[in-house]
Amino acid sequence: FVAVLGPNGAGKTTLFRLLLGLMSPQGGSLSVFGKTPSRGNQRIGYVPQQHPIDSEMGIEALQLVRLGLNGHQWGIGSTKKDTEEALIALRTVGAEALAHRPLGALSGGELQRVFLAEALVGKPDLLLLDEPLASLDIRRESDLVRLIHGVVQKQGVTVLLIAHDINPLLFALDRVIYVTNGHIAAGEPAKVLTSKSLTDLYGTPVEVLKDSHGRIAIIGTEKPVHHHESH
């Protein structure tokens, strides 16, 4: 379970686009599972940052999840096996009860579970999640992180998750990739998220502060990040 962190514009989403074969590197080389990245790699599941859903959309959750198996055929050519696989994916993320609910009627937290099921239904080895916590409240953040952590442990899937707030992830993370100013620091969270390592990375003083609950605030970048505010 790897968090990809850094300020806006640092290149986090660009990294995902490179891994998905949607862009080519300007220099050097890149390989995924020993091969040059290409579009439509079945070994990679992806949940983009923007996944707009119209409140009037009548498409059911089950139909969306099936797209992870049969592309953009809205039920055309779908088999009984496809439906069974889609239901299993929804069950895996605790969303089987949402199968026949229209997407437009689901909450933010429910939608994220459905999107996660869509990404998992093809049984990927690598799962890329671009800011899945962005629109969730504190409770739903925690629920989703625990769910993703469970998928990592039970299914052996490697997860790269882009986030602005490290705090909901701390208990579950194995590694952190911190991207900024064209530089990268990677390793265990306790080693990467320190005042010294981030000061060296930015080339300017950065303080990593912890409160009594172990929550982190990083101060001194272009603006404070990873600070979990309470209202």
C-alpha cells in the first residue's frame, strides 16, 4: 500500500498517466510488469480523480462495474458470468446492496466503493487510485482506507493512492512516494516524512509536526499540506 504525495502540480497524476500508457516519458525509460506501458493493460485497475456522475443518471451500479469486464458495452454482450463477477466485486467492497441502485442516487462514499469495484472486477495486480478521499468526510475517509487496506491484504493487490492528506492513511501504509520540484523521495513513511528528508528534497526548510494523536502537518512548502483540520 503506497501513498503518492506532494503539492498540486508536482506530477502525481502524470505518474499515473505514464503507468497507464496514456503518456510517454520525455526521457529515460519506464516499464510496468517488465513491459513498456500500454493502454488497456488488464493487470492495472484505475480510479481517476474526476469521475463525474449526473444526479439524473439512471445507470445502475452493477452496469458500471460490468464495464470493467466488457468495455463500454452497456450490457450489450454481457454474460451471466460477467454479472456474477461484477456482484463479487461489489461484495468485496461491501457494496452488493447497491447493485441495482442508480449512480445518481448514491452518496460520495457509496460511489467510491462502486468505482473501486469497477477497478477490481478484472482482478488487477496493480490498482491506481487518484485522490479517492478528496470528497469524503473524516468517517468515510477512514472507512474507505480500511476497505482498500483489506483488499491489499486479502487479494495481494499493490495499491498506489494519490492523496493530499496523509493522516487517514498512516495506519495502513507500507511506503510513501513524495514528489515535488522534479525530485522524488520514496521509502517507509517514518523515514520519508521527516523534517530533514523533506528539507533536503525541497532545498528549503520544511518542518514535519505531529500532534498528540500522531497526525502529521507539513509546514514550509508552497502551502501547508497533509493537515487534517477538525471542524
